[in-house]
Amino acid sequence: MYPLHFQASQTQGLNVYRYLPGREAAVTQHWPGLFQEWPPGPTPFTEYAVNNNMEEMAVYLGLAWRLTAGLSRYAIPAYYRDDAEEALDREPVLVDWEYEIEAEDPHTVRDNGFVPGRSTADRRKPDSWGNTDRAGLFKLSTPRDLVRLLHAVLLDATSEINLFGIAPGSDRRTELVASLSGSERPSLRSVLREADVFVDLTIGSDVGYFDAITVASPADLRLRIDTLAIDFAQRIEAYKSRLDNLPDMRAFLRAVRELAGITLDVA
């Protein structure tokens, strides 16, 4: 079985795939330098959001970005809307709903679907509609934008990002915003169009919380996911073989770039 093993199911006309590593991380051997004082300059956290969550964060980053290749990417950082705005240095489009996955069991998740948007916004400063708790939808241009979102949300025992890969174009973007807005709770099936891909990254940082990746699409993604799982299995093995020959931070970051399978500043 490959390190990234997804369970497939169908629900409400969607193909759903879940990766639930539980206590078995995708990357089981780690660079010793992660446990030492880091020198000034680029670090595992600044470049790949790797901290106590270790190198699997780079795998998650690469997987999410590659699953949505060829699509326009928009993301909702659960709760930390203002922190994300600061990290990305751009304003979001405000929407009323965000997706929620609870991963407090190593073998299953509680899929709560769309829940009312939340934010850390100052409740004394409502938006033009009089609301304070609305989610923020951010356009992502490069993988580094996704890293910055991870920086914004990795502040609690558990953190979450909703990533929507949609057909390029302003009309589809307008549709997405409209489907996530209003008083009527949307379903994931009503939000996604045929070629869209939804990826939810749920990251457990404290004891009692676990990682979970949920992928959903009207399209059958089994072949794409299996192909990526094989590729990442090879990348993880290659990374493990390099661990004893990574003398410094620069060498480590080069190795993690190969592990993730993406270049941070290229769309």
C-alpha cells in the first residue's frame, strides 16, 4: 500500500476520496536538522510550512496543488480570515459559508459540510452588510500563496483550508462566490461543476487531532489520484535515501522541493 492511500466513495452525485493517515505519517524518517536551531534565512516553515507537522506538510502542499492543475484556485482559510489577508497582502471576497471537517479519530472524520463562515475579525467593525463573521475567499496564484495560507491557519490544535479548483474565467468565479453566499446552506454538489476539484486540508497539530485530506469532484479522479500516489511514494523513498547526505538547510530545502514535486513561485 502506498503512503498516500485514499478511500473512495460516492455521495450526492460526487466522487469523494479521503486520506486518513491517523498516527502513520506519510514521511516516517526525518532530517535531524529539523530538531536543531535553524540558521537565518529560508527555513522549513517559511518555505513549506514544515514545523512540528514535519515533512508531510510538503507532501500535502504538492498533492493539493497538483490535483488542481489547470484550474483556477480559490481558498477559504477556516476562521483565520484576517491573518490570511495579512499573510497574502490582499483582500478576500467575503462569503457566508465554509466547509468543515473534524478529524478527532484516527480512522474516520466527521464531515459537517458547509457551516456558517467564521473569522477573527474585530466584531466592532462589521462589513458593509453588518456582518462580522464571514469567511474569506482568496485567489491563489502560486503554491507559495498556499504556503502563506498555511502560515495563517497553523495556530490552533487543528487547522483547515478549503481549496476550490474551478474552470478559469470571471463568470465561473462569480458563480462560485454566489454559491457560497446567502442564507441558504449550500451543498458541495451545488457548488461544484463537472470539471471542478475540491480539496480540504485538515491538519492536526495537537494530541487528539489528526490530519485528513478530502477530495471531491463530479468527475472520476481515481486514475489521477492513483498516479499521484505512486509518484509521491517514489518521491518519499528518494527523500529518505537522501537524508544522510543533507549537510545543511540549503540542501534540505532542495530535497523537500523534490519531495513536494512543485516549485513555489510557479503557477
